[in-house]
Amino acid sequence: MSPVVSSDSSVLLGIILSIVCFSCFLLSASSLDSTPLHNEPNTDLQTLLCLKNHLSGPPGLLASWKNDSLQHCSWAGVSCSKRHASRVVALNLESFELNGQVPSCIANLTFLARLHMANNQLNGQIPTELGQLNRLQYLNLSSNDLSGVIPSTISSCSRLQIIDLGRNALQGEIPSSLSQCLNLEKLILRQNGFSGVIPESLGMLRNLSLLHLAQNSLSGEIPLSLGYRSSLRAVVLANNRLTGPIPPFLSNSSSLEYLDLTENSLGGVIPYALLNSMSLETIALGLNNFVGPIPDLSQPNSPLQYLILQSNNLIGPIPSSLGNLSSLIWLSLGNNSFEGIIPASISKIPNLQLLDLTYNLLSGTVPASIYNMSALTYLGIGRNGLVGEIPHSIGYTLPSIQTLILGGNQFHGEIPASLANATDIMVIDLEYNAFSGTIPSLGSVPNLEKLNLGTNQLEAGDWSFLSSLANCTRLVRLSLSRNKIQGTLPSSIGALPKSLEVLMLNGNSISGNIPVEIGGLTNLTSLYMERNLFTGSLPDTIGNLSRLSGLSLSQNKLSGQIPPSISNLSQLNDLLLQDNDFSGPIPEALGYCKNLETLNLSCNSLDGGIPKQLFTLFSLTQGLDLSHNQLSGQIPFEIGGLINLGLLNISHNQLSGQIPSTIGQCVHLEFLHMEGNLLEGKIPESFAELRGIIELDLSQNNLSGEIPELFKSFSYLNLLNLSFNNLEGPVPTGRIFHNKSVVYIQGNKNLCGSSPLLQLPLCDAKASRQNRSSKILKVLGLSALSLLPLSCLLAAILLKKRNKVKRAAHPSCKELKTYSYADLVRATNNFSSYNLVGSGISGSVYKGRFESEEHAVAIKVFKLDQLGTPKSFLAECEALRNTRHRNLVKVITACSTFDPSGHQFKALILEYMPNGSLESWLHPNLSKYGLEISLSFASRITIATDIASALDYLHNCCMPPVVHCDLKPSNVLLDDVMGYAQGLVAYSAGVLLSDPSTM
């Protein structure tokens, strides 16, 4: 019995173990997100359901993915193995409009060989668990919103042949571990945010045929190994930040067919081997920094079809050997510095469709055979120095032409009427030449989009060309500016195609009224008709052009009121109506043009007040010019609303009242012109907020009060014109008021100054006259009173000298302040040429400003390599140390040290004279505003007296005597207080005479 019992127990135990195993299976199946499963038939089903739970999309695309379905191999986008039933080998979910993140449970599809989920809205990071799919051969997650970095675990997918992660938001560096995918054939990472260098190891992948890394932020040089393997067919590295030359392996590759390095910072010469390759079909090197000439081409049977070299720094002639490229379809050489003639051999290329030679230095005539290239669709030879005429038959000999760019040359003659037979043409650019005659009719060219004929000598004739353009239903741009077009603009202007967006008629002699029919061009965004002879009023239909962003009618003879319908132009950025004869008030409706950046109504006859509505236009940034009208009344308080405005010109009107303090809220103002009005009151203190002001003109008003000190704080001010007002009191000193060519204050009778250079009464003139009458009595008294403190001072000096340590063997000036070499470098902006005041044999003088000091100084740096300069330094120290006179420049200190290179460095720091030299006052130049400031006769006498006083002191009062040695007007410098000559020693060495008899 015993053996029977043992047998039954074994059976029971087996049953129990089976139940436990099945339970474990169910448990594991419920946790697929966290634990990969292998070799179970329904694992893939559960994984697909997990995938569905993490993704969402429009109903219908994943409708077949149901929980109760056991036929998951028939679900949309799912493919299973034929050998292993129920095992998923491919997911093809392109353009399923899926949202969400790729879940980590996808790693449980262990038989997956193809994962194709391109063109969805997937986001988040690429799961690191993808590295567990060791059968994966194809990975395409392109055109999604994936972020983060490429997980390094992908390199574990050793069977991968294709990786396409392009058009996402991936960042970081390209993992060098990708080189472990030894079977990789295509690596596509374009249009992401990858940075860093391209891994050198990628060039060693033996099967790599395509490397597409365009439109990232990759830097460094192209890997030297790239091109080493013979499998490489295409390299696309465009739109990155790569530098350096094209590596030798790449330029000598015998397998490479497609090379695109466009828009990087690559340089060097174009390798000879590259252009003579027998495998390359496309070479795109545009928008780089390549230099030198194009190498000669010696391969007559080159397969090259696209040669794109535009926008580099290439020079020399265009080689005639380019004509040997019989397979060439595109030849783009524009925007370089090629010179010489266009080689006629180019016309031998039988299938050439694009020829771009624009923006070079080519000259001579265009070979006639170029105009006979029947396959050409694009001919660009504009912006060169070419001459000659266009063949009359061009419309027949270039039957396929779509773009014709000949502008910016010196072509002359008539525009061929045969262009009307080039029925495929879309762009005609003939501007900036010398074409003459009547503009031909081009109405038989239905695809014409752009017609640029500006800046020639063309005439309108009977204007039939204009009415013919009504048939060009795709016309977007019509430019006839700066020609010799005369006569009245016909009403047929309104029949131009509705597609027209840009109309340029400026710079002609068109007269008469602007036709009301112009309001029918409702798609216009730019209308330029300035500098003509238009008369009459502006038609109310102008308000129909609601898409206008630019409207210029300036410099005509238009009159009447500005129509209120202009308020319909809500998209308007620039409204230019200056130099006409518009009258009446400024329309309040302009306040509805909320996108205005520039408004110029100057030089008209507008009257009334400035409407407050203008000051609600926060968009006004470029300029508001209402000058030279007849505007009256007060400046509205609301002017402070123009917080973004850069230029405000309300000059030469009849505005009255006070300047509103709110103008200080216009903190971006750079140019403020209010001259020529009837403004009164004080200059507002709120002007202090206009920190960026460059020009401020308040002249020719009735302003009163003192000139505010606030103007001294303006760092960028180039013009301060306060002339011809009723200002009073002292003129501020310092900073801008030092510069005679910047500040204009004449015509204010009650101003006074502290210097005769201002040609104003001295502020203490009255006190000076009283002092002069009792001068003799006071001198005696003051002399007596000064004896006691002077004696004390002399005693103190002698005591100090007695206790002073013996000076070093290398003498120097007595230092009042100590400055290092670094201090002098900072003070002079590293001794920049901008700070250079002058230069002589012994040294150079720089203007400087120490960080701890308010006033500028003059820094004379000695040229110690010049013979005698060290002695000159000592001589000047000794001379200046012993001189004390009000008309001699004052020494601040000296610097004797070594520069960073270990060379001796010696410099004197002297007082800076802000009003320049006497020479600049004796021979003044006109300022840019046409005003000349010169010395009065009294000032000249004062300066001459001061010079004589200084010379007398040097010759007769100094021990030993000093000779200046270089006395001339340019070495007489004027200060900003009394106008005295304070620069006789100036910045030049004096000579000490040990024997006074040698004088």
C-alpha cells in the first residue's frame, strides 16, 4: 500500500505546483509595466494593451486594439512573426496622431525588429528600456515632440541598421556609444537641439551610408575619420556651427555621392579632390567661410549635378573648366568676390537649369550664348558690373525661364517686348540699371509674381502696360520707382490684380490726382508714392486698404484735409505724409491706428491742437514728427503716454503754455525737438528721467528760469540748444558744458558765466568792479595779514623735510596720490586710440578718468625706447615739481613702475584741460549744426596776458629758470573756469637752465 500512497502524493504535488506556476504567470502578466516577460505567448498582447493605455489619439485608429481580442496580430499597425505565432515583430504607427509618452513596457516586445512611430505628437523622453530590444533593426521616432537626450542604452541594440530621431526636441551630445551599433547604416538626427562635437568614432562604422545631422547646434571640426569607410554615400551636416576645413578622407572619398555642409563656419580652400570626384553628384558648401579660387576641374565625365558655393569668400575668375560638367543642373556661385568675365563655356552645359552669379564683381558683357540656354529656369547675374543690352529675342531663346535677375548692373537699351513670350516667367528683376524707353506690356505672362523695374530711365508711354498687368493674376510686387514716368496715373491702377501686395511708384514725375480706384487694391501691404507731383486731396477710398503696413505719400503737392477714413488702416506701421500742403486738423481717428511705429506729418499746413488720441499710441517707437505746421494750443498732458517713443519733433509750430512735466515719462526718447514755438515757463525737472537723450532742442521759445543742473548727468547728449529764450542765472559748469560744439545758449540776455569763453557776462563781474576800486588798499592789508600764516607754513615745510627719509637714488616727482599701472590701463581704456590726445617724440598723452575721481586727467606716457627719454622724464619731474603758477598745468602725481612684460614704465598724471587748445579757438570749425563759436577780442587779450605772466614766472621766478621749448597755440590749453592759458608747460618737456645768464 505504501508505494500506492507515494504515487498519489506525487500526483497531488504536481497538481499543486501547476496551480502555483499558473498563479505566478497571472501575477506577472498583471505587472508588465515593471517586469519584462519572455517567451510567453500572451506577453505581447499585454504589452500592446499597456502601450494603448499610455497613448491617446483620435477614435478609430486604435479601435481594433481591444481588451477582449485574441487576434492582436491583426490589429492596425501590428505585424507578427510567421515562425513564432503571436510574437510582434513590427509596429507601424506612422501618422496615427498619437499623444503621450512611449512607455517602458514596450521593452517586453522582445521579438520587435521594427519600431516606426513617426509623425505623431509623442512627447517626453525616449525610454532607456529600448536598449533591451536586442532584435531591433529599425527605429524611427521622427517628427514628434520628444525631448531629453538619446539614452546610451540604445547602443545595446547591436542589430540596429537605421536610427531616425529627426525633427524632435532632443538635446545634449550625440552619444559616442552609437558606434557600438556595428550594423548601423543610416543615422538621422536632423532638426533637434544637439550640441557638442560629432563623435569621431561614427566615421569608423563600416556599414554607415547616411549621416544626417543637419539643423542642430553642433560645433567643432568635422571628424577626420569621416569618409574613411567606403560605405559612406551621403553626409548632411548643414545648419550647424562647425568650423575648420573639409577633412581629407571626406574630400577624397570614392563612394560619397551627396555632401551638404551648407550654413556653417567652415573655412580654408575648397579641396581639388572634392570638385574632381568621380562619385559626387551634389556638393553644397554655401554660407560658409571658404576662401581662394575654385579649383580647376580636370574630370570630363564628372557626375556632378549640383554645385552650390554661394555666400563664401571665394575670389578669382570663374574657371572656364566648369563648362566640362556636362551633368550639371544647378550652378550657384552668388555672393562671393568672383571677378572677370562670365566664361562662355558655361553655355555648353546642356541641362543647366539654375545659374546664379549674383552679388559678385563680374564685368564685361554677357556672352550671347548664355541667353540661348533653353533649359534655364533661373538666370541670376544681378548685382555685378556687367554692361551691354539684353537680346531682343530673349523671350524666345529662354523659353523655360522662370526667374530672371539682371538688376544692379549697367545694362542699357530697351526692355525686350519678347519677354511677354516667356509664359513661365514668375520673377523679372531689372532694377538699378540704365534701361530706357517704354515699359512693355506683359499681360500675356500669367504666372508673373514680381516685376522690379525701379531705378532706370523708363517711361510709361500711354500706360497700356499697366492695364495689361490686370491679366497677371498672381502679381504680388510691382516696383516702378525712380524712373522717368510722367503724366497722370490712370484709373486702371485699380484694375491691377487683387493679389498685389507691394506697389512702388515713388521718385517719378507722376502728376494729377490719386485715382479713387486705388482703393480697390485691398490686399496692398505697402504703397509708396512719395516724391512725385500728385495734387488734389487724398481720396477717401484709401481707407479701404485695411492691410496696409506702410503708406508713404510724402514730397508731393497734396492738399485738403487728411481723410478720417485713414483710421481704418489698423495694420499701419508707417504713415509718411510730410512735405505736402495738407490743411485742417490732425484727425483724432489716427488714434485707432494702434500699430503705428512712425507718424510723419511735418511740413504741411495743419492747424488746431495736437489731438490727445495720438498719445495713446504705445506702438509709436520710431518717431512722431509734427514739425513745421501751424499747430497751436498747449501740449497735452497725455504726452507722457508715449513711453516707447524714440523721436519727438513738434518744432516750428505755434504751441504755447508750459512744457508738461509728464514728458519725463517718455524714457526712451533720444531726439526731442520743440524749438520755434511759444512755450514758456521753466524747463521741467522731469527731464532728468530722459537718460538716453541724444539731441534736445528747446531754442526759440519764451522759456525762463535757470538752466537746470540735470543736463550734466546726460551721458549721450550731442546737442543741447537752449538759445534765444529768456533763461537767466549762471550757466552750469562741468561735463557737457565743457564742450563748445554741443551746447548753444546765445540769445539769453540774463545768463552769466564763470568763463569769458562763453561770451557771457561774468557772474561776479559787479563784485569784480567794486574790488578793483579798492585794490591798492586791500593789497597792503592782505600782504601784512598773510605774513604770519605764510611764516608758519614755511616753518612746517622745513620741519617736514628735515624729518623726511632720504629719497631713493632714482628721483621722481613728489607724489600726492598713488596710482598703479593697472589703474592707468583702466583709466585710458587700455591706452586706446580713442583716448589719445596727442603724441610727440618723448611720449604720448591720453585722456583718462580714474574710477575714484570725478574729473578727467591727462596721462603722459613716456617712450622710454627713445634716446634721452629717461632724462626727459626726470627733467619734467624736476621742472614741474618746482613750478607753482595759476597759468601752468598742475601735476597730480607720477608713476614709475614696470608693465606686465617687465619693461620700465613711466608716466605723469596732469590736470586735464577740457576746453582744448588755443589753436582750436583761433581757427574754429563749423559744428554739424552750422554754428561757429570763436574767441572775443577781450578773451584774446586775457589769454595773451596770462601767457606772458606764465613765461615771466618760468624765466624770472623759477630757480633754476625754465625754458618751455615748444610754445605754440596748440600747446596753450584753456580751462573751464576763467579761460586762462593753463598749458604752457602743458604736456611737453621744459628745459632747466642751471645758469640764468644763458637765457
